[in-house]
Amino acid sequence: MTISLVLTVIADDQPGIVEQVAAVVSDHQGNWLESRMAHMAGKFAGIVRVGVSEQDSVALISALAELRERGILVNAESSDAAAELATERTTQDLQLSLVGNDRPGIVREVSTALARIHVNVLEFTSSCDSAEMSAVPLFRAQALLRIPNGMELDDVQATVEALSDDLMVELGSL
């Protein structure tokens, strides 16, 4: 039986990190199914979903742990693909774009408001940069959200917009 493992990877950024993780996965008959990776503040971070037979999974997890000796920290967790599939049938995904004046706690405010109405954040990217004319720090975020079937986009938008008068919110169906 094939299982899914979700790996989190973090290391000081350097060439060859992905290659080393991929080699261990391949050497243990794992199949690299999907991933998201990024460089930030001198660190490399990634999340990877791997398919592997149950019998090969123990050796794979052990070999991934040995990458620590090379400065690559890998954590492996089993995932429940069947539960994920069932959830996808009873939900709708949408894209969220936010722009507003930056302030401490803005990510917490947005994530709390979304959690309160049972919206799941699937992906989230954010940045802070200066506004073109005023140099005021602007918070920008993009998110992939999963909302329960039957929830109206207007309800999600109103919930996020209620956080601040300066927050511009765009929602779109996928």
C-alpha cells in the first residue's frame, strides 16, 4: 500500500539542498508528488509531498533524518489523502488578494477572522514594501482559501474588509 508523507525541509541556503532530499527520496523508492519551496532571509524552506510504500517509509524517514548531519533538517509526517479528498468535495477554493497599511498583528487579524467563519488557508504569501508615492509601508498578501460549500463570497469579503477601512480585498473563484 502506498502512503503519503509530507516533508518539511529547512536549511541554511546553499546549492544542492533539493538534490540531496530528492536523492534520498528516490533511493528509497519514493515518488516526489508536489512541493513548495522558497528562499528567505538566508534560509531555504520547503514542503514536499512524497508517495512511498508503507514498507519503504520507515527506511526513507530514517535516511531523511540523517540529512541533519549535512545541515538539512527534514521532518516527515504521514498524511490522510482520503480525508483530504473528502474535504475537497464539500468545499470551494478561492483566491484572496489583500493590500493595506502595514501594522503589527495584521496577519493574526486576518487569519483569526477567516478561522472564525471556518475558512481554511491553503497557501499564504505576504510581503511588506513602501507605497510608491508616500513610502508608507504596505502589507500585501495572496492566499488560496478553502470555504465550505454554500458560503457566499460576499460574506468572506465583508469579514476581511471589516478589519480595517484601509484594507483592499479582492476575492475570486478558481
